[in-house]
Amino acid sequence: MTGMEGFFAAAASAASTAAPYVAAAGAAVSAYSSIQQGKAAEKAGEYNAQAALMEAKSRENAQRAESSRRIGTLRANIGKSGATSAGTPLLVLAESAANAEIDVLNTEWTANRQADVYRAGGANARKQGNLMAGASLLQSAGKFA
């Protein structure tokens, strides 16, 4: 055996000895990466949930301002017509105010459901990351058993 042949034989022996450790390290890195991806997705879900709630608050404020303007216009028209605020005009104002508040509550409810969807998606992604990490480690361990 020449010097080079001996070198290559020693290198092949060292590589076959190190292969299990390199594979285990690769599995550990893959598992860590899966966990980190799950955590990042969960944080993104929470961020999106908070953004949806903040946007809904803005829409609620705009809806309340618009309904206030509409009710003010109704009051002005009632006053301009010479009708009193009692009876039917009062019922119309009350119903308009109630409908406006229902619209605001529907906006809030919808935003809360959307936030729940974002949070659930993030939580599911984190669980999936943890499962993928476990699967990676088990798959790697199975190769050495």
C-alpha cells in the first residue's frame, strides 16, 4: 500500500466512524429548527391577532362616529319638520341608535373570531414544529438502533 492509499483508507475509516455523529448532529439541528419555526409562527399568529383587534377598534370608532352623525341628521330633520321628539320620532331615533350599536358589536365579534383563528393557527404551527422535531429525532435514532 502506498502512502496515498493508506491516507484514503484512514480517511474512509474516520468518515465511517464519524457518520453516526454527523447524522445525529444533523437531526438535532433539524429538530431545533422545527421548534424555532413553530415558535415564530405562533408569534406571527399573535401579532396578526392583535393587528386584527386594533383594526376592528378603528372600524368601531368610525362606525360610532358615522352613526352619531346620522342620528344627528335625523334629529335635525325631526326638528325641522316641526314634529316633537316624543312618540314615533323618538322610536326611530332609539331604533337607529340600537342598530348602530349592533353594527359595532358585530364588528367586534368578527374581529375577535378572526383573532382566535390567527392564534389557533399559531398554536397549531408550534405544535406541528414540536412534532416535526420529535419525528426528526426519532427517525435519526431509528437509524442507529
